[in-house]
Amino acid sequence: MNSDINNAGPLTRLRAQIPAHVRLWLKLYLAGLSLFFILRLIFTYSQPESVAESNFEDIARAFFIGVRFDAVILSALFLPLFLLTSIKWFRPERAWPRRIFMFVMIILFTIIAFLGVADLGFFQQFGNHLDYWAVEYLEYPTQFLYTLIFYEWSGVLFIIWLAVTIFFFILVRGLINSTDWKLPLTSPFTGILIYLLCLCLLGISIRGRLGIKPLDWGEAFFSQSHFINQIPLNAAYTLAHSIYEEMDEGRAFFDQEKSRLDFYPVSEATATVREMLEIEDNPVDENRPLFRTSRANQELPFTPNLVFIIMESWSAEYIGALGNSRGLSPCFDSLAAHGILFTNFYANGARTNRGIAASLCSFPSLPGRSIMKRYAADYPFRSLADILNEKEGFHATFAYGGDIHFDNMRGFLTGVGFESFYDENSFPGAPRLGKWGVPDHIFLKKMAENISTLRSPFLLSMLTLSFHDPFLIPDDFPPLFGDTINNYRQYNCFHYSDWALGQFMAKARNYSYFDSTIFVFTADHCFIQSSEYPLSPESFHIPLLIYSPSLLGNSARTVATVGSQVDILPTLLGIIGIKAGHHSWGRNLLDRLPDSAGFAAIVSGDKLGLIEGNYFYLNWVKAQTGLFDLRDKPYLGLNLRDSLPDLAAKMERRLNSYIQLADHLSRGKKTTGD
């Protein structure tokens, strides 16, 4: 037999040096790399505008770097199976192990293909690859599937996934069935060496590099282009990596007592945040280091009611009073002409569960799992409901036209002082507009009537839901745009949600509570995040309007100070005139000097940003940093970190300290010690 092999061609002689199961794994490994290459190619050319602005050398380099991240996933998946098939009884040369092995491999490749294709839609929405937020969505499979089915490009994505899956099903089956299990080894010793070499390479590839620390996603970033830096990463890697970090509660791998957000000694971070919030004169309490007493901006003749409306995904870019010229928000614009409009106002996070905690509790968005969903998290804040109830006996109610248990909404709000709730079950017989719940116009109209039954003084917080995928409007509501206009569905749905808001206010004017109520309008987050930049301030720019002509004046007033959702609570305490103890993470925006720059901390995943005046500082944890001038367009294309080192260092210290301290206190730690 060996003489036959010696007389065979060079390819056969080479194959005879390698054990049959190792040959199979080498072919499957190459097939896996090919699958990732195809998915990366599809991802790259799904962003044609970004490709047009990039050069070929950078794209080619990104593909080359991506092989390392692909190898991490393939090696982690293949290593246990590689070891298992080294046992004679489990080798695919036998019929029953071969069938099981083929099934497992096809499932693995199918999952990789699914994640890669789903990642296309996720990147379009959030500007980054699949991460832990995708897991949070999966906790609610009905809503997840509904959104997936009605996503604008869901049909195209399904076809791509099906085509890729079928191709690799045929390929994997062919590779397994074509393996020659009868070809003898010419040298068992050489075969063992090759097997051990492959085993070592798999182990090294799981880490992605030689050295103490394993490969991290920051090593994908070599360009100033966010798009180019995203090409090397694959969805399976980013999803697994972010899940690992969250399960580990953000602790570093080699130091279980140190968080990845521990930038400075805690005492130093505390001092920096107190300086940012201008509370240096107050004594430091290790449990409540941000505690202070609110200051009244004015004296009202009586304690007013508060109606707080959080509009789903209301980005500033859609609003006429903030610069949009399409006429999408006539009702909001008419209110802004008689209220206090904040023109440089930002969401702290990119999801509703961040927006609620920031707006109603003045607590910033953090990387990882939302504080609304974290079991046994400490609350280093006092909610608006708690403060108003303690000082003035406010009754706090929260209303939502959908499932109020979604994202642990009701559980969290109950824990922070809300006493009664309305949800989709509070509107029996009301039609549903899609899966999310009662459409805005019915929800808001009914709530305008229900307000008259609330005991004064009251805090009523409402969350709308209609401006959400798949952007449906009632059949009898006339659309503003036809399908010849890009994004016509979003425009029409936004116009509808604005109309519903106008209907609510028109109804409310007929009740006696109207003149004794302050209305607050803001958003939970923006509709979509930037896919062009890691973290774009425009993708967090939302409205804040405070409206009460009878109490606050009937003339338009604009405030240009930079602020964010965490500033709402102290601002409202100042407007109402309540002197109350609080430890919020914001400031009273009406208590600032006219030339005060203000600040806003924005967070999406591990991407942290600080907006101060005309500058924006970015810290993508373990990845990249940068300082940008908001007046330069496109400002995120010019990193000023090296040319303005003092400003960059100051903003870096303020941003990192702010997020670090919030994370530190939410985990039940004190500010004493380092």
C-alpha cells in the first residue's frame, strides 16, 4: 500500500501525511473562513456611500485583519469538536457519527450566516455590530420577531441568508462525504505531529494573538474611518465578546476587583464629577456624594401639576422648531412658540430603558445592561416621583399604551416611587396599530380625559409608542408623503405622532387642570444611530420643551445651553420652586449663566461621549479616543486630540470620571478608598 502511495501524485502523497479527520477539519476551517469572507464582503458593500469614500488599500487591510477575528470564532467552535473526533468511536468515518457531525456543522454554519445577515440591519440601526443589546431584544421574542418581519429590508436579508445557508449546506456536506477515510498514513509519527500542531494552532487562534492578553476588538481600529474600522469585526465575535463582558459585570479578565470603567481612583473621579455639577461646597457623603439641595428659579402662586410626555424616538432632525423644513411637526412647533425650547439637548443613551432612567431619575446611560433591568442594582439617585411625593405629596402615575412590563418598566418605576399605572389593558376595545400597542392618538386622547380624575398635585408621565418600526399610521390618517420620497414611512409616522400630540393638547385645554399644569415634552432617544461614525452627537439630539403659558409665560424662549435628559429633574425642581434634597446627575439648565457651555454625556454600548460647548470628546473603551470640533463639517473626520492636548485631557477626565462614578455607585460601592 505504501508503495502505491509513493507512486502516486504529490497531492495524494501530501494527503497521506495528514490524518483523515485532520484533513477534514482543515477543509472545514477554510470553508468557515470563506463564509466569514463572504459575510464581510456583503457587509462592506451594504454601505456603498462609505465604500465610495474609502480607498482600496484600507478595505484590503481591514479584510486581512478580519481573518484574526474570524479565526477566534472558528477555533472556539471547532476545538471541542476537533478533540472529540480524535477519538476513534466518534470519527465521521463511521456512519452514525458522520450524520451527527454533519448536522452539527451545518447548524454552526447556519447560525454564523444568520448572525452575519442580521448584523446588516442592526448596524443600520445602531451604527455598530451585534452586541449585548441584541440579547436584551431577544428577551421579548414576540416584539423581536415582529420588528424583524416588518423591517424594511427583512425580505432582502432573508433571501441573502437563505442563499448563503444553502450554498454552505451543499459545500459542508460535500466536504464531509468526499473525505477519503481509507487512505493510510505513510508515517504515524508525522501524523501525530501534524495533529498536535493543529491543536496548538487552534488554542492560539482562540486567543487571537501570542502574549498575555487575548485579542480585543480595539485591534481592529487602524483608521480614522468608523466604517473601515468596523469591517474587520464579525457579528459572532462582537456578540460573544459583549455577552462575556456583561456576564462578568464589566470586570477585567485578570483582576476581578477592577472594572473596565475604573479609569481613576474613586476619590479623584468623585471630585471631578462634583466639580462638573458645581457642588464642591457641599460635604461629601460616601453613599450620596452628589447630594445637594435644589434652588428655586421663581415662586409660583401654587404647586402645579406635571405632565411629562416622553415621545418615542423623536429625533431633533424631524422637528421644524429645531431646523427641519418638511413640515413634519406643526403641532409641536406651535407649542414651542409659547414655551421654553432647549435647542442643544441630548438623550443620554440610545434605547428607551436608558431614556426613562435618565429623564425621570436623572441617572446617566452606562455600558452594559440598563439599570432598569439589573437585579439588585443600587440606585445612586432619587427619582422625580420620590422627591415630589416627599416634598409636596404628589401622586405619581405612569402611562404607556403597550406592555408596561417590557424592559422591566413597571418593576423599575414602582421601585422609584410611581404608584399607579396605565397600560394597553387600560384601553379595552381600543384598536392596535401593529404589535406595540394602542396607537398614539387613542392613547393620548384617552389620557387627556383620565387626567381629570387624578388627585392634585400629580405627576403623570406618559410614553408614546407609534414612531417605531414598522412606522404604521391609521388607515384614515392622510399621509404627507408618497412612496417616491426616501424615508416616506418615517416622515408620515412622525407627522402622525405630532398630530396625535396636538389632539392631546387640544383636548387638555378643555379641562380645568390645563392652567395649573406644566407640560414637559422630550424623547426617549433618537430614531437611528450613525453608521458613519462611532458616536455622533446628531444621533442623540432630541427636543426638550417646557410649556405652561399661564404659569411660565406665553412668549417663546430658547435656551442654547448644552444639556441632556439628566438635567430635566433639577431644572423642573427649580421651575416649580421646590427646595428639595436630591443627588441627580444633572444641573438646572435655567440656573446657568448665559454663556455657560453646559455638557451632555452620551453612551452607546462601550462608546462614551462628552459634548461641551463646541467640542465633542469620544472614548470607545479599549478602542479609540478623539476630540472633535462640532463646528467643523464633517467634524468627526478631524481628530484634534494631538493639536489641543490640554482640552482633550480635561474632557477625557470629566467624561471618564462621570461614567466611572455612576457605574461604581450603581454596583453598591462607596466613594471612600481607591
